[in-house]
Amino acid sequence: MDWTRPATVSGGHRATAPARGNASPVVLRLLPSIPHPPARIGVCGPAGAEDAAALRARGYRVEEGPRTPDTLLAWHPDAPLDALCDSGLLRLLPQDHRPRWAAMMALHLRPGGKLFGAFASGDTPGGVGASELSALLGASFDVERLSESAFTDDDGAPLLEAVFTRR
């Protein structure tokens, strides 16, 4: 994702996102909610390379996962992960494939592990509403944080900041 564009936030203020090649500002903001380094984190999605590099630089042990939906089912981490970062993978999936995504996220996380990321919100292409995301993950996860982000994606679409804990 291109994080170079500023986002409009409530009240008309603008937040400047980092330049391309840097991690998602939402992912960086969520770091206090996930296990501390040297935790093992899986990173999935098209923006995963930037997020993975930022996490490695902070001392996390990163396992890069699928970048595209067609590689999701073939990914098998060596052991359950402490956290999983969705860097845009859910957005690429058709509605009928999203339950499989939720099951795969649960399968790859240890109990107590965290699923986190910035999710396209609402009616945007590939977007998911907060209640839909909660329902999708509800069988295996508890909501820790789910709120509207101050940042938008590169198309100006709203984002949800989310952290879920694996039961």
C-alpha cells in the first residue's frame, strides 16, 4: 500500500503517513498491543514486505506469509505464531473465501496470540465492517481493539485498526 498520502481525520485535521517503503502507520501504532520482541510474527498480504522489515528492525522474529490469496492455503509456519499481521490480505479475498481466511489465521496462532492490522472499512472495495469482522473472527477470537483509524488507504478509503486475541 502507498502510505505517502495524508489522511483526513475527524475534525478536518490531516495526518501524514510514512513514505512508500515504510511500514503501515496503523501496524506501528498497534505494536504496544502485541507480544514484545523477540516474539514470532507472521506477516501476510501485499504490503507485508514493508511491515515485515519494520518488525524485524524492532527485534521481532518475522515469518513472511502469503502475499496473495492463491498462496494462503499453502502457507504453514513451522510452529504456532505469537502474532499475525494482516497487511492487506483480507481485502483481496472474495466474501465466500473470508471464513477460510479466519480459520487459517486461528490455525497459525497459539492460544493468546494476536491477529492485528489495518482493514479496509465499510463499503470500499474489499472492505469489511467492524461488526462483520467481529462475526467473521468470533468463533476463535476475542476483540481486543477495533476502531476507526486516523489513516486512510492510498485510495482515501477508511481503515479499521484491529487487534484480536486467539482463544
